[in-house]
Amino acid sequence: MDNQRITKLRTEAGQKGLDCVALVPGANLFYLTGLSFHLSERPVLALFPVDDAPAIVLPALEAPKLEHAACALHPFPYTDEEGPALAFQQACASLELADARIGAEHLHMRLLEARYLERYAPGCELSPADDVMSALRMTKDAGELAAMREAVAVIEAALQATLDRLEPGMREREVAGTLMIEIFDKGGDGLAFEPIVVAGPNAASPHSGPSDRPIGRGETIVIDCGATVDGYASDITRTVAIGEMPEAMQRVYRTVLDANTAGRAAARPGVTAEAVDQAARAVIEAAGYGAYFIHRTGHGLGLETHEPPYIVAGNRRVLEEGMTFTVEPGIYLPGLGGVRIEDDVVVTAAGAESLTTFPRELTVL
């Protein structure tokens, strides 16, 4: 992380007609500065003007972190007794943000920060800057890919250790707890998200959380999990069973596996994101399960577990070397169960490489 990222940000923002980009704590701010803050009642707002040095409004107690920033940020600190109003006023005046067009993260900026900007940068216009940041972050460099590879190694080791302990009668929540412990034991910095462990009828809901329901023999068990290393995430799903699954669910599994294979094979430079979705979806539709594939084929992956590019119908973004995303087709049969097989891929000059290599053939424990 260095000032080259700031230079690229200024170029992208200027081309979008923005005078400044305002970032709250989160992945975008970390990407540019290497700094992490809690999003709390004490606002933190970094300001990146296209023609001036960046600045940051932050609590005085957080100011020591700036010594470790990847770029110089002019601080406007405030104490709990003072409150942030004066710091915002001084920052906006110093950067001459009155009447400026300010790019903001429409999925992350709160009314708290927006109202301070509107008050102390009179006449400013807040516009979405998500395209600006995604243009910088979608293509990963060697350092980012190294962190993602390590995050994949951690989650695959944790998943294998968890499967080695899986037994009939274990509760979904118990398996999820084991998995979380294993992620840290295997060297993960944290969880990319809370693990999804669902079995039997519960597995028919893609984002259902683990419950106290015991896992029975012959049920599909969908395990969706991820780890973080140096801020970067992995995200993998495997579907397993304890004992032989009914033939109907075995057919579902084979169909999802074929769809996963087709989606990964379709990913390469020059094709669109929706083409990858269609490649996977066509397999499921041909098998007669189209109505039961109820989500997109994938999503971008990096500092966030869901980020551009989204692998979905209608997204005509052309894939480029270095883009990273998931391929995760699934079939969900209400009352019976579900199957999802998810891998993390990076687009290469020759096509796409699967960062995840955990066995995809059905595992029967």
C-alpha cells in the first residue's frame, strides 16, 4: 500500500467529475491507508481531494494510528468533550469543500457523516463513489493475491479438521463453533463471516444460520466458511453427507458439480461476468432444476467477502486478469435439502485459476 493508490484514486475521481472522495472506516479506507477503525458514535472520515493532500477527521485517541498509515493524512482530531463539529468545520474549510462534488460510499456512509459534510461544506453535492473505488480494487496485485492464497490455505485446513470430527447427532451450531476455533488455530486473523452450517431441510435455505438441530444420516450438510489473512478473505462452500445420500440428492450434487466446473471453465479475460453466470446456470436449467437455483453464480472477493465484480445476469463488465471472485452454483429443494459448491478464482492471462483446491467430489463421512 503506497501513494500510487492515492494517485490512481485522484485520476479515477477526476474522470468521474468528483472534487473529493470521502471514506468512512472499512475496506476502502484500509485499501488506501492500511488503517482500521471501528465504525462507532465517534465519526472518522478521511477526505481525499483530487488536487490537495488528504486529510482525516478522527477522535484524538485514534490519532496515534496515523504514524503507521501508508500515506500522509493531515489530522483534524477532536476530543470527547469537544465533539467532532469543529474538526469537521476546520477540515472542510481547509480543503475548500464548499460547493464541491464529494464522492461517498453509498452503502457505508451514515447520515452522521453526511450531515456534517452538508453543514460544513455548504452547497456540496454528495455523489456515489463506489465505481471509483471498485475500479481500483477489482484487479488484485501480487501482494493481495498472496494474502488471499494464505486465507484459502487457512480455511481449507480448518474445514478438513472440522470434517474429521463431524459425527451424526452433532448440532449444526456445534459444527460451526468447531470450525471457528479451527480457523484461528490454523493461523487465520479472523472470520470472513460467521460460518453457515445447515443440514437436511435447513440446507434448502442458502443463507440460513446454524441451529441446534442434530445432523442426521444421509442428509446434505452445506458448510460455507471463510478466513481472513492481512485483511483479505477466502470463501468456500462444500456439501458433504454422513452416510449415503438418497439418489435424488446425489443427482442434484452431480448437477451442481457440473455447473461449478462449467462456471470456472468459462472465466477468462475478455468474457463478461454474466457469461460466467450463464455457463453455470445453463447446466442447472438443462437438468430441470432452474427454478431451484435462486441466487447469482458468484461475487467479487478481496478485502470484502461481497464486492465487485458480481457474477450475475445483466452484468456486462468484461473480466480482466487479476480479478477475483467466487463461483458458487447451488440447488435448493424445499423440505429436502440443498447443495452448493463454491470456489474462489482469479482471472489469469490463460483463463482462470481456482485458488481453492479442496476436493469437490462428494464426501461421504
